[in-house]
Amino acid sequence: MSALLNLPQQERRNDSLNFDAFWNLLTLAQKLALNKLNQYGYQLAFTRAESGSHLAVAQCDSAFATIDFEGEVNLNPTLTLR
């Protein structure tokens, strides 16, 4: 059992999920909000697991926006990117 505890954690940020995989993680409210952001040039960049749901992160050039599970958009998020 102790050997399992010493295994390195899987590095997920290098996994290349396609757009469909990210899109399928979103709620309907997030998808609607993202469609509105697309009109301003934002694209879905990735999702983050957060409190049992997923936070959608969209990017337009160097600007980021987040969309919570209820579809609320934050155009000035405090993100820590690795």
C-alpha cells in the first residue's frame, strides 16, 4: 500500500483534450455564456474542476474570462496559470 502513495501524480496540464471533451464538461448555462463571449473573440481554452463542477476558462489574445456553472461571466478573474 505504501508503494501506491509514492507514485507521482499524473501531470494533466500536458494532456491534449480536444474541444469536444472540454465542451461536454460544461453546463448548458456555461455553453450559452461562452457562445456570447465567442462574438467578442473569446475561445474556450480549458476547464478546471471546482467544487464538484467545472469552471470554464475562455481566452481572447492575452485576456481571460471565467464562466461558473451557473453561466456567470467574470471578465477579470484572478487565475493562477501553471
